[in-house]
Amino acid sequence: MTRYIALNMGECSGIGPELIIKSLSSDEAASFSAVIVVGDRELFSYVSKTLRIPMPFTAFASSDEELTKCMLAGEKKIFYDIKCVDMEHFEFGHPSENTGLAAYTTTAKAVSLIQNSYASALVTLPADSRALALAGLDVLTYDDMIDELTLSKRGLRMLDADGVKIFSHTYNTRLRLALDEITFEKILDTIIRVDSLTQENSVFSLDKPLAIASVNPHREDSLVWEEEERDILIPAIEKARQIGIDIIGPVSADVLMHRAEKGLYRAVIALFYDQAHIAAMSMSFEKTVTVVWGWPFPVIRVDRPAMLERAGKNMSAPYCLNQALRVARKYVDLGVIS
């Protein structure tokens, strides 16, 4: 039985629709086939004509009944049409109430397709918080949207940099405030949650240890640790080992990420988001995606903004979307639930 990936169009005044058309038109499309794109057909036709790239879809549906027929016929690139964009007021690079509502509507439908067993995983294109706010929505991010749509709370975010798996203790937190999150209890909780998650999913190498970064730059054999390491990190790591968790650290972040790229760890824990994100993008700028664990199904996000300044100019390549679809396909084929 073919298992499909649902793909929403994101902020349509940005590069999302362009990336979808280019990705599904590429030679790599066969490797992540069986995709249901949820979007506005008229908008995609406009983008296709602007870019002078033919629409890559093999079938179109505008209802669940039509979608079922397409799936039974074995179609692999299905477009689910939702008329949600007012093209008279559409303009590339200009997020609006119109585009914000469209982003929410297509996301809600994509989630519904998974909840009703039409698809098994969700890949999201970049949204724009300003457009969602202009639409009068209470949800300003995908995290908010999917929390609301699934009546659940997300768990952990993970950067996948072409196979290197990096968790972050803090996420998009000001550095001054992030230091307040470095406590024994919170560090130990993050270690336990990451260990539990990685033990339960076959995408991780269970024969390898976890590793955690230091707060301050150090040699790993330093005899003069700063107080964050001496009083917080090292005691939390030792406690984790006492309860049976295989973990190495603290390791200076530059050394840690280099070793992670060599495949020495099951996963690594950065303490600050930039420790994770800068390293991931340096390792593999075109193949870094965000995986969000804890929802009822796998969610893989294209790790880019909407890039409004590039929209409609045929300037963007679909590498990151290709990678997100490859990761989603791997997870679906392995039976990952989240």
C-alpha cells in the first residue's frame, strides 16, 4: 500500500509554491514520490507561468472522494485544490490577510488528510507570522497551528543536517535569558527526554551514546571548568549515567559537532539554538531540515524563511525541500509515528 506525504504550500507570496513546483519537477522526485500537495490551483498555475516551468502534478482533486480515486489509480503527484487565494489582490513578496488565511487553511487540510489516513507525514513550507497576524489568527507559527489542530503539545525539535541529529536545550531564546535555562533539573530533564525519544525510534543508532555540549568553550580534559559546567552540567550528566543513560560530555561545541559529523553519536544536545543551528547549516546548508517530535505524526519543516524578496523571480533552488521530502519518506517507510 502506498503511503503518502502531505505537503502544504506555506506562505504563498514567498518561495513555497516555487519550491514545490521545482522539487516535484526535479530528477529526485521519484525518490520521495507519493505526495499530496495542498494548495490553490489557480495560484500554482500563476506561479508556473511566471517561472515558465510546467506544473508537475499527475492528478488533481478538490474533494476527499476525488482524492481517493486518484490514490486508487496509483497517482504519485496529486494536487488537492482548495480555492483560498484571492488572485486579484495577490502579489509576490507581500504577505497579507489573504495569504495568511490561505496558509492556515491549507495546513488545516493537510493535517486533516493525515488524521483521516490519506497521508502519513507532513512536510511544511515556510509560513509568515505577519500574514497570519493580518488574518486575525491566534496562531502565528506552525507550532501553534499544529498544536491547535491536533489538540496536543509538541515535544522536541531536532535539526537533521544530512543525517547528523542535533537537539537544542533552548529554542529561539535570547542568549541572556537562555543562560537562566541552564539548571540541573532542566538539563537532566532534556537529557532524559532526548534519551527516551532516541531509544524509541529506529532512525537513531542505538549502539552509540548521546553527547552534550558545554556552556563555555573548553578543552574536554580541562581541569578548570567554569561554574556552569562544574556545578550544573557535570552533576546532571553524572546523574543521567546513574539512571542508565549512555551520554558523553560536556564537550566543547566545536569539537562536539565535528565528532557528530563523523557519526560518533546517536544524537547531540546543544545548549543554545545557535550552537545547534550554526553548526547544522555549516555542515550541510542545503540538507538541513527541522524534525518536530511529539505530535501524532511526523512533521518535517523546510529550514528556511519565506524569502519574500526572492518570490516570483526564479532565484530559488529546491534542495532543502528535496531533503525534507527524503527525510519524510524515510520516516514513513520505517513506520515512524513520532
